[in-house]
Amino acid sequence: MKLNKKGFTLIELIVSIALLSIVMVFMVNLFMEARIMFNDSRSITVFESDKRYIIKSLSTDLEDNTINKVTKTGNRLDFEFKELGETKTLEIQQNENGKTYLFYGCKASCNNADKSITTYKKLIPDGSTIGNIEFEEATESSKLGSIKISIIIAGKDESLNVFYSYKEVDSYESYFFADALLNSVNDADVSPTEVINKGTGDNGACTKTFMFDGTEDNNLRFVGANPCNYVLFNGETPAVTKKWAVYSIYEGEESRLTINDYDSESECISVKEFFDSYGGTHICKSWWAPSSGWRIMGVMNNVDNGFGTKETRIKLVKATEIGEYSWDSSTSTSKPEPQNDWSTSDLMKQLNGDFLNSSLTSNTKWYASTNNQNIDFDYRYALKASAQSLISNAKWYLGGKNYREYDYTVEESYISERSTDVFTGHTTSWVGRVALPYPSDYVYATDTTNRSHCLSEMLRVGYPDYDHTCVENNWFSNMAFITSKANSSSDIFLKYYISETSPFIDNNVKWETDVVPSVYLRSDVIITGGDGSIENPYTIGLDEE
């Protein structure tokens, strides 16, 4: 038999290679599509898992906390949670390499936990279609709020949708007031005495400005011309009224001329015209001053409750004076002259007597200038039973020093106030419920660009080179202090605006002066609402659990 030894022709070989190439291209395309589908499926699965973490964390925060404020800026939502005392952010972020992420958590370290377990930053797969963050706030009428981000990955809808229920803005669970204020600034990385600025109140009129005073107790204090430290206490709703004063202008700098505040512009202009008659440039400037209510001085650490137990407590001060009375004016066989010993003073007895008598129905007489009780005390200022239930005894230290020394800083004042430096035979401390602020309380409340000068120079009585902005950027009003002079038996210190010297003067205890009471809240007082602005003051109560 004869075999056919004929092989493939060139045409047959080319056709075979072409057919094989077509099959290979088809197989490669099929493989690539399968791989893309696998990667897309994997990306969707991973993102779905990542998204669940964010939804769970956000939903938990919305469910467990009251939203104080929500700020939307572009593709970013900032939630200010009251109970947490911190702000968390939901944001679509993009890095320098063009990668897009979904972020939720604290921008800085969270107050109550490690940032690494409370903050999520999850990659959104490349090629995804991402919409803007849509936010519908829950209101009393709608009852339901929503947050939505449209995200399409490989044609599949992977949008983030979160719904939450309306909560009363002021409906706090039991939450200690002191802790709430401390938590609100815990993320601040600042040095002692450096101002912490947390923005403004809801209406923008007051500032959320604080400072740790850097003393051995490191108290947290409200600072500035008008901080958000108004509180509804004793049933007194905070209010303000417009005040005026005359300023001179010399070489571009303003300096206050008048000691008194004027209630109207016309009254101020009349005084200004008097100064104008002597030459120079003068203007009338106005500001809003409190006319009623109470304000928070700060959160004070290591407050002795009178039994040796140290507590962290909030210190309040009346926003305006309750009247002009003598610090002490009594004369008797045992006390032939008025004394600057708070533990025996007339004002101490009256503040812890009539001022705490909620059953008064008419005015009583308090001491002023002489031994006679000849000035009315308005019984409506007396603390109601509800307010008295929120305060308790504290140990008030009565140390002092000669404030005419020219090297006296506020820190030295703070130490001296708590020392045993008193006039011979006078008491070094007193336990009670109502007293007066300290000079250091006033100075620490200042917020100005020349702050270091204020803290070191303001306590120099009669010192001619102090900065007037130290006074103009301080929310305290004129007042008498609990502190007396250690080298005198009858002199105390007053804060009073004097244009050419320091804002302090010393005076004999028998002369009447503005009385601004101060109290310590109980350590278990809780916050129940408000943001500290005059329109929405903090509201407080007791834990009923």
C-alpha cells in the first residue's frame, strides 16, 4: 500500500493559527472579564463589610446621644454630641493619589476611647459613582431624620442610608455638669493659661472660650468678654442691657476715660462733650452687659466640702450686683472697729441669712457705711429652695497679701488666697454656702492678645502701666472680693474700673460696695439642657436615680 506523505500546506497552517488566535483571544477576554467580575464582587463585598461598621457606629452615636449641633460643609457633616462632649465627622475624603474614602469618627482623639477603635476610614473602590452627602434633620414635627450618600459600585447600588429618631435637644440623661464641661475641652492640646476656643453659641453672640489656669488645681475657667457661661439658676433668666462709656483716642489707641457705665447714648454723649471742651478726640462706645441671672466661673478642682473631702465642683457668680453694702460695719465691745475677717463679717452673716431665706416676702435692711442697717435688701434676690438644693457648703480660704507690691502675679495671688497670710488673729478659712469671688477669679477670666501681661500685672493696685484690654475683655462686673489685706485689719479689695491705674482698689470694709454673691454647686448636679448662650442658658438639676 502506498502512503500519502503530503504535509500541511502553508494556507492550512495560516488558517489554523488564525483560528487558534481567535479562540485564544476569546478565552483571554473571557478570563479577564471573569477576573474583573471577581474583583468587582470582592470590592463590593469588602465595602459592604466596611460600610456596616460605619453605619453601626453612626447609628449607635445617633441613638445613644443627643445632637447639639450639625454643621454641613460640602461633603462633610460634623455632629456635636452633647453626652459625649465631642464632635464626630462623616466625610467623603480624597487623598493625593486620587483614592476616595468614606470617613466617620473623631478628627482628633476621641474623648472617651482610643481613636483607633472609634474612627473608620474605608476605601471606596475606583470607578465608583459617588453623590453628595444628603442630610435631613430630625425635627419635632418630622420625628425622623436621615443621612444618605449615593454610591454606585460596578453598577450596583451600595448607598449609605442611616435613619434616626428625633430627640428633645435639651433631654439629657443623668450627666454631671462638671464632667460635661471638662469633656467639651478634653481634646484641646494646649498649654496652661492658653485659651481654648470651641466656637460660638447657637446665635454667635457668645464664645465658647475656656482656659486651664495652670495652678496646682488646674481649674477650668470661662474667659473672654462674653463667654457662653450663662446658667438658669434660682429661676432667674439671664438678660443683658446696653451700656455706654467715654473713650479717648490718642495716637490711634483707645483708652477709657469714665469710671461709670451709662445707660443711654445721649447720657454718654453729654459727658463726651464735656471732655471735648478740653480738646482731644473722644468717642462713646457701647457693649451689652448682663442685667440679671447667674454665670459659671468654671470647674474648680479639689474643693473641700467642709469635712476634708476634695471634690470637683462648678463655681457660680451672680451676673450683676444684688446691691451696695458694707463688707463689715458692726461695732461692739468685742469688735470696736469694722474688721476684714470674713468669718465674723456682717456681709457673711447677711448672705448666709436673709439671702438664704426663701420665705421672705418683704425687703430687709442690710449694713452700709455705718452701724445702722439702713439699706434695703431686695427679698426677690434671695435664693429659692430649688436653688439652695443645688448648692452645699465649701471651705473658703481667707488668705491675702498687700496688693500694692509691684511684683504680684495672678498665680501668686491664687496661692496667697489659700494661704494662712491674714491679719493677726483673723481666721484663715471659713465653711459656708455663700461668699464672694477671689481677685484671681477675676484676673483669670481675661482673654486678650496681651494675656500674659494681664496675668502678671493686673493685681498691682495703683499700677499705672496696665493694659486696658485686660478689663475690656473680661466678663466679670464690678465687685467686692472675699480677700482682705494681710497687713491691715480693715481693708479689702474691690474690682473697679479706673482709667489711669489698675482695675483694683483697696477700701475700708465699712464703705458700701457692689456685692456679687458666689456659690459652689453640688458635685452631683447634672446638666439637663442649653448651650450657655443668653438665649439658651444651661439648665441644671439633680440626678433623681
